[in-house]
Amino acid sequence: MEFTGAFLDLVGSPANLGKTTIGIQTAIEVSFAQDGAPITGWEVKRRFKLCEKIFQILRGDVHWGIDRIIDHLPRYLRCELDGDAWEPDSRQCWIASDG
């Protein structure tokens, strides 16, 4: 199977595509749970676009690995939804779920 497109090029492989999709879905689900907001198709698309933008920054500009992005995605999505500024964590060393 061949994958094409800018976003898919950032993801890198079919295995990473599945992992990324689940990570984005989880971040969106967490954000709805935090808000207690009604889930509408429009709002899911809006939150997906925010996740896609965050992913592109972290993967394309900062060159983070998929696991690190997925670990930080819910927090950065929350910042976007709240209108708060965020910056990628600048630590060189990272361990999954270490905050």
C-alpha cells in the first residue's frame, strides 16, 4: 500500500499512521470529556484540524518522534482550545508519560 500527501509523509509509515490516528482520536475524546461539551461533527473536525496543526509543528518543525507527540497532544490541544499559547517542550531527553 502506498501512502502519499504531506501529512502522511510526516507520519512516515503505515504503522505510525495507525498510532497517530489513535493518538489524535484519544486527544479529541479527552478534550470533549474535559469540556463536557456536546459532540458535533463540526466540532470534531475543528479539533482534528487543531491536532493536525500541532502534529505538523511537532513532527515537521521540531522533529519529534510519534510517541512523544502523542504523549503531549492532549495538553497542547487543551491550550489551543482555551486560547492559551504553548511551546514545544525543549528538553532533549524524553521518556513516555514523564510530564
